Amino acid sequence: MGGRLFGTNGVRGVINKDMNVQLAMDLGKAIGTFMGGRVAIGNDSRTSAAMIKSAVSSGLMCAGAQVLDLGLVPTPVVQHYVKNNGLAGGIMITASHNPPEFNGIKCIDSDGTEMPRSKEEEIERLYFTRTFRSMPWNAVGQMRQASGAVHDYLDSVKRLVDADAIRGAGLTVVLDCANGAGVVSTPLLLDDLNVRAITINCNPQGTFPGHPSEPVESHLRDLIAMVKDTGADMGIAHDGDADRTIFVDDKGRYLYGDKSLAITAEAMVRENGGGTVVTPVSSSMAVEDVVRRAGGDIIYTRVGSPVVARKMIEVKALFGGEENGGLIFPKHQYCRDGAMTVAKMLEIVTRNGPLSKLVDNIPTYSQDKRKLVCSEECKERVLAALVEHYRSQRVDTTDGVKICYDDGWTLVRPSGTEPLFRIYSEAKTSEDAKKRSEECEKVLVDLLAR
Ligand code: MG
């Protein structure tokens, strides 16, 4: 009895359409049956948070799990709590950067990592076969509020940076939490690090009145303007569940996530006199350039933070992350870590700033992105033929087909949800990036016609 429920970031849907209380409760029963024991649950600021969390919690208790409610918290706070309190697992009620009408249910493994696909499949099997545990009256789970999770998380973040140096630097930042879960943690972190914080959208509000919760440049106009107006040392933006962090530099320039990934990666490798950095094949070559010049190694993975985190555990990596602002610090935890990313960037700027200087020191590449329609049945055949076509060049098949050049690459990935290929190219100039994409697109069209 099959069926897929979990996407790349948990189960997500529009409230009272594909995400409803019946689904949430049944999924809670399945998760409770699978995890057993004590389970932490947290939520972001969405209007449906209480509704979905209550339904999931009922299901968990029906299956005999003990529920510890952390309330409104960032996803990495739940992950930290699960790992450090010996829990069976955790659940985060969030749809991260999706619009406010969405919500989602995301499972966290007992070690605090995002749940691997194999375990999600087991939960899906329980869900679709409806083989839930249903406990007798004297063995159903209980629910209690758990306090202190945010403070424990922030304390451990502060222990991993030179907090005294940051406190002495007299930094000013503008913080934009997108009215999401970051409002309960990052303002406290900044206060404790003696950083002057000018806040916008730092009240929890599930309609996201400030701007949509994806921290892309077009949503952060107010933040960018305020950094310029106030002469702040940086702007900081989180997504809705504050596992990701995006920065604006002291000149008011929006930094794509590959910039902060590269700046942090280089600093980490230099501090540690070497080390391995893990990132997906889609990351900018700038990351590899700076890791190598600092004396470190780079390992590429398939796209997706759980894959990056698992590879980091396997190779004992120093640092890793994705270019969407999701950075992973193994000394803290193996997951995207919004506040840890803030603290580390404050430390880097304290030691080597200003941020604009660090940005200008990162090699620049241009990217070209496009799509090409291809039926599901043809995808595999065309990708195999593509590898054959480029056999005289260095080709990486970690995720799709990546054709490597000395100064960039072209990556062709089949979409997991739509009948199309995504074509990404990177080069030193935008003309070259476009040329690379066009050439590859032509090859794909020819291969499709065969
Ligand atoms: Mg997120």
C-alpha cells in the first residue's frame, strides 16, 4: 500500500484544502506509532498553527506518545531540544517560506536532523495502511508545555563564537524576521551580544503583513532601505521558520545566499587550518574557489539540506550549506541553523569586517537559469545521452548532469514534480553563462527529437 505524503520539506499544503485537521491527526497517529516515547512539537507564526498543532498532538497522544509543546519557536530550536533532551523525535508545524495560506508538518529524527527519507517512508506506510497504535485509556499520552528551549539554544550558539569580541565591537544591525518564528530568538541573541538592533517585521503575525516569508531581494526592500538610512553594519533576514538567514551588507547590497555561504566557509576553513566543506552541485563555483584558496576541500552532494547534513556526518565535515541561506555548523547541530548563522557572521565581521569588504573579496560569477519541457518517460534516456554527448569533458552525475568547465559549469536537473528539465549555467560573465545554457539546450532539444 503505497503513496507519497512527504515532499522535500515535510508534508505541506493549503489549509482546509490539502492540509486539514483529519490529515494532521492521522499523520500524528502514524508519527506517534513510529516514534513512541517523548516527542517535542513547535510551530511558526501562521494563523493555522494552533489548529494543525492540536490535531497532530491529538494523534500523537492517541498512539501513546508524550508531547512536549515548545510553542512558537524556530525549527532549529526544536532540533536542538530533541537532540539535547534525548527525545524520540520532534515535529515542526511550518511551511517555511510558503505563502500564509499554507502550513506543513515536518519530522525531526532523534538526533535532531531532518528525518531521512527511509523513515518518512515507514511513517507513510503506517499512514496509508492505517495501522496506527490506539492506546487504552490509561496509556494515552499526555501533553505539557516545555520552557527554556529558546534560551538553551541561544546559550549553545553563543558558546561557539567569540561573544566577548562581538560585545565589544559596537555593531548595529537591522533585523527582519518576516513576522515569523525568528522573532522569539534572534532579537534576544542580538541583545545578549550587545548589538544595537533596529527591528522590522519582528512581531509574530501569521498573515505576514510585512512581506512574503521567502527572503528574496524583492521582499526585502524595506530592510535594504533601512540599512542604508541607518548606516547599519548589516541587514539580517530570516525565512518564516528561521532556519535560514540572508544578509544585506553595509552598503545596502542584498547578498545572494552563495555570498554568505562563501564568506562563512572561507572563515571557517581559515580558523581551523583546513577542513571539508559540503554543498550541493548547484552551488556557485565561488564557494569552491574560496574554500580551496583557504586550504580546504569541497564535496558536492545532491540538492537538499537533509542530503547535505547526512554527507557532513559521513565525512566529518567542518561546515556546509546551501545557497538559499541554510548554513550548517556541525559543532552545533547537523541542520540549517538561523541564529547560529547570525552569530557566526557577527563574529566574522567583528574580526575582518566590514561586510562589504568581505563580499568584494568573493569571486563573482554570473548565472543563467532556464527550463525545457520533457516528458517523464524521456527524462532518463535524454540524461544518459547527454552524459554520452559530453564524454570528452568532466561530467558530474551526483544530481542530474553537471558539465564542468574551468570557470563554471552547466547543470541539467530533471524536475521532481513537473515534466521539465532545469538548466543552470555559471560563468565569469552573463554572456558566457547564457551561451553555455543555449548550447546545452540545443543539445537537449536534439536528443529529445531522436
Ligand atoms: Mg525554512
